Amino acid sequence: MIGIIGAYGDVGLQAAQMLRDWGKQPLRLGGRNPRAAKEKLCGQFPQAEWVQVDIEADRSLESFLNGCQLLVNCAGPSHRTTARVAGVCLAKGCPLVDAGVDQNLEMLRRTPQSTVVLYAAGATPGLSGLLPRWLGNFFDRVDSLVYYTGVMDKFTDSAAEDYLAGAAGKDNKPLAAWKNGACRLAVLRRKYRVQLPCFPREVTLYPYFDAEAQVVATALSLRDGEWYIAGDGNHVPSILDEVRLQFPLDSKNAVKRLCAASELDSAGHQKYINFVMQLSGSKNGAEITRTLILQAGRPAVLTGSAVAAAGIAILEDEIPPGVRSLSEIPEPAKVIERLDQARCIKRFRVFESPVDDLLQAVEGEL
């Protein structure tokens, strides 16, 4: 039995569909209103159990976990619940894959565990950290990385709250980069009206350095690394700094404002999530540069696919026991291979050239 909490939302539903398609059944689909969900979705999941679960109540979680060999948590906001769900799973000996991240997980990481707990296992964070590690396996030595992540979609309340919690957290270092083998503060600046391959419009680049960037920089033994969010729109950028400062004092209104701004930016535009990353280093004694481009549709669908692929890796005993993020798993290849087959991915390709050269390429060739 595989339990999925938050199974009736976009992320959880995609995870359930992917697990079903990979033959990982039966499924126990949990949420606040199972009766309504069953009436709407039972045709897609004729063998599923539909169970009410309260993620904020330990007894409800414990009851939901009975008989499960894996729990998939797609409920939010994760920064308030992921660590507690992980604690219940560890106590019950039930492996967990969670799309979210919670700073309170740090205590669980420090203690040896006999159960797998995988968190930050969505599109970003998650796949965003796994992809450069996977690409790095095709180098003998990686020297530098330049990374761009772009999203076009409206925030849900939970997603906005998690985003702002991360932006206000101690692990986020705006304008920082990895230089000469260490994180350096305030070394980058925003860049305006930048063209990137596969992005439909000019974007604003916002430098950042977070816990996942630290994992990637360390795992690849980078000399230099730069990470950017590619902002496509005017409304979110115009209020972003303000709502980040507002969030610790008035989280409800900060979330409301960010959701409204993202809805204005995404209105009339095709939804997407893009990853563009350039690695430079050496292979067989020659200096090389490779650029990976991944394009997908709605971010929630890619997140659900990533969570499911990570869950399958747990079920197949490909991940050792312990509490870690998806970006830290020992072998990224099998998770990436499964995701490459997901229908939500429109383009996944590695080019033997830097990002700037791809700007000259014909879109149809990309």
C-alpha cells in the first residue's frame, strides 16, 4: 500500500497517476474531502482507497500510515508540517518522500535512522538540484556552473507561503555565489532584460544561493557557481522585496499579495517551468562546456512527477536509509531516467555548447 497525502491537489494527483502508471499499487489517497474526490476521480483509480486524513493531527497520520510501505506527502504548506510528518513516519518505520522542506528537519538529519526520509523532492527544490549532479557525471572534472530556473504560473496559497518562508529563511543568501570553492556574499547583482534560450520573453535575473545550491556546489567540487531565478513578468518583481520583509510580520497578507501578483503575471501566458544549466570542466583531458535544458508545463505537474519518481526509487531500494533531500541521493541517474519518460516534460536535452551559443539556434532545433 502506498499512501498519498494531499492526493486531490495538482501535485498529489500527478504523483498518484505516475505511480499508478508504473504499476505501484494499491494506492491510499488521503485528503480533507475523500467523498467528493472519489466521486470525481474514481474512474482513474478504481482500486484506490479514499481516506480522510488530518495532516496536523498525529493520530490521524498514524492511522493513515497503517499498512503503508511508503508515504508520499504532497500537502502544504510544507514548512509547517514536513518535519512532524517525517517524525511520525520514522516512529512507525514507514519510508517517506515529501515534496516540501522544513528547517526543523535538521535535528532528524543528525540522528542515525533505519528508515528512508526524502524531502525537498519536488521540481524546485528537488529536481533542480538533481539535474546538475546528473550532468556532472559526464565530466571528469567540473569547474563552473551557471544555472537559470524560470517559472510561469500563479501561486497557490500554500506554494506562496512556502516560497516566502524559504526566501526569509536563514539558508537563503540573495546576491551570493560560489567563488573559489566557497560561498561569497553580495558578489552578484540583478540583471535586467536578459534573453535566455527557450524563454518566450526577456527576463530579469535574481541571484540566489540556498541550501540546495550548497549541496550541488559541494557534490560537484565546483570552483565557481552562479544560480539565478529568471523572472518573467512585472507584478511579482515589483512587490517581491516588500513581501519578503512583510512575511515574518504579516504572513497572511504577504501570501495574498504574492498570489495576486503571480495571477496578473501569468494571465494570458502559457504555463511553464524551465531549467537551463551550463557546466564547464574537462573530459578525457579536453576542456568542455555542456548545457542542459529541461522544459515542462505546469510546475505542479512536474513536482508531482518528481515526487513519484523519487518514491519509486525508495520502493526499488535504490536509496539508503536516512534523512536527506532529493538533491543528496547517491545515484541520480535512475530518478532522472524515470522522469525523462514523464509526459509532462516537453524537452530534455544536453547540448555540447554554452548557453550564449544556443541563443543563435532555431527554436525548432531546440
